[in-house]
Amino acid sequence: MLTVEGLSVSYGEKTVLQQVGFHLAAGQVLAVIGPNGAGKSTLIRALSGVLPVRGGAVRLDGRDLRQYSEVERARRIAVVPQAVNLPAAFTVWETVLLGRTPHLNWLGQLTAKDEDIARWALERTDTQALAGRPVNQLSGGEQQRVLLARALAQSAPVMLLDEPTAHLDLQYQLSLLELVRELAHQEKLAVLVALHDLNLVSRYADKVALLAEGKLCALGRPGEVLQADVLTRAYRVPLQVLALGGGLPPVVLPAG
Ligand SMILES: Nc1ncnc2c1ncn2[C@@H]1O[C@H](COP(=O)(O)OP(=O)(O)OP(=O)(O)O)[C@@H](O)[C@H]1O
């Protein structure tokens, strides 16, 4: 679905991503991990078309992303950004309905179908009770779930999430990633998620891309990438990986 080939991205003179390549298939959760400043958010911005591609290409269903119009892109790629300031003037319901914008007719009118989809998105993210609240009065975790609901309402086959669990308590970290995995596996969405918690990665990702200093250091199944030597090199801190056996995911811990 989404193919990244030799991708390089810069801010002015500063090259932040170099020669990054991978394939994200429908029905798959790809976790992007790496230390602070590795380029995870930059990758998400480039894949969503917000940042220009300096070298290489991003292909969506075989077609260069640069050939898509903004609306075409928004119908296909939904983004849950890292902590944003949500507009004070909107309620949760209005914010989630904004996700339907790329699908509105030329009169810009919402239909009953748009409202049904927005209601479904509120239900899936457990935010129905917040529907009438102004978004800027929500807690960080509540806002995060509303951003996910807005992205779900977009009905896009590709979803990019930038540290979606950052403000969530344990219960919602698990339920959000359960939901993301369910959407990928059942609805065949292609999901790319930047995550810091390597234990959540081992539990929920089908595939892992490890970035460090803008380069792809490792790409593979969680068990292949979450190796003590690979992680220790990338994070520059001694780490050990405990394989629990019995089908349980490995747990990553500081060594010593
Ligand atoms: N708008 C910008 N202008 C210039 N440099 C930027 C800009 N945004 C990010 N950078 C730089 O690009 C590099 C990659 O940043 P990015 O935010 O992609 O990293 P990240 O892996 O998402 O980090 P974190 O885990 O801290 O969120 C960093 O060195 C950062 O300082």
C-alpha cells in the first residue's frame, strides 16, 4: 500500500532522514522506534505530504504521493499528530466531524452517513460522553482519544500515528493499541505508529523500523529488531531483552 524508497528529508540545509526505505502493507501495524530526534515525526510528516521529499519517493498504491491532490491524500491518509493545540471554538463532536471534510460534497454539506461514521468513531474511542465538551478543556489523554476519533472518521486506508499513547494512562494505552491493531487486522488498514515504549511495540507491532540519526538501522519482526545489541547501539544505553517464552512478547529493560 505505502512504499518508501530511498527517502531523504531536510529542514533547510539540515538533512534529517537519509535513504529510508520500507513497505507498509494493508492489514499491518508497523511501529517506528528510535531515540529522541531520530526522525520519527519527520518521517510521519513526509509520509503525510506535509514535508517535501528531498530525495527518493513515497508511493501510495504504486503512485507517487506528489501526484495526489491534497483532498485525494486526505481521503487515503489519516494522521494522529503528536500533542497539538485543538481549537477552543470546537466541541468534541464538531472536531470529530472535521475528519469527514475530505469526503464532503461540493456544497460542503454533512450527510446522515457522515454523522453515523463520526458517531462510530466516538464509540470506538470511548469518547461519546465527551461529545458536547469544548476540546480545549479536555485532559491530554482525552484529547489524544479525540484526535484518534477524528482520524477514524476520515475513513482512510492508511493511518499514521505519532506517539498516540503519550498522555494515556495504562488502561487507555492498551485499549488504544488494541483498537489500532484490530483496525489493521480486521479492516485491513495500513498503520504506522511512532512509539517509545518498546514493550508495547513488542506486544502490538507486526513489523518494526528502528531509526537512529535519520537512518534506518533495523527493519523486521519485533523479535528480530528488539535485540539487546541492536537496541543498545541505537539508544546508547545498555539494554537487555527478556524473552518470556510461552508466546509472550519480550520485555526490554536497562541492563545491570
Ligand atoms: N521544523 C524543524 N526545523 C528544523 N529542524 C527540525 C524541525 N523539526 C524537527 N527538527 C529536527 O529534526 C530532527 C528529527 O526530529 P523529529 O521530531 O523527527 O524526531 P523524533 O524522532 O520524532 O523525536 P522525539 O522522539 O523527540 O519526538 C531533530 O534533530 C530535530 O531537532
